[in-house]
Amino acid sequence: MTTSFDPAAVIAEFIDAVAPYDPQPDSSPVALLGLRTALGDETFALSDHVIRAMCRALASYRDPEDRGECVACGGRHLDENLRCQECGRLHGVLGQVIADHVRRVAEAAEGGAPGGSA
């Protein structure tokens, strides 16, 4: 379970973190951001510097749940074991080892395995 937070406070903290580095701190805002939440309404005046910082932050963001795409179905929901939640395919080294083992067992069952057991 995640702890709820105040979205307006998060935005204010971001602005406070990047504003000291604004090379033109007295310039007029280039945008006004209005935010309505269950906690109330807030308006933020955003400088060009803050907007650019937001863009850089968004461009470099990587979601912790992003484990890539499934090579079989293209799904984006791989679990912590790299198993696709949509088609069931396993990825990574473990997936390759299991796929190779399944192939060897299937070949052995068909009588096509050369020289012994799987």
C-alpha cells in the first residue's frame, strides 16, 4: 500500500528544488499551472527554467515496473520474474533456460533426442 501525498506539495517541492538555479530568476512566468485536487486548488507560476527542468525530468524518468516488452506478444507487463502477464512467456536467462529444457524434453518424448536423457 502506498502512502497518499499532496500533489500540489510535490510540484511546489520540484519548483523549490530547481528555482535557485534559474539563470534569469526575475523573468516573467511562461506558464501558469492550475491544479485541482481533493485537498483544494493551487496555481503555480512556472518559469522557462522550471518548464525545461520538468521536461528533462520526464525524459529521464524510468518507471520501476518497466521491465521491457514481451518479444512474443509485445506486452509491457513483465513481472519480477520476467514472465509476461499477457501471454505467459518467460524472458531473460531464466526464460531461455526453461525454453531450452522444454524443447529438449519435447524432442526426447518424440524420440528425436540424440544420445540420451534431457
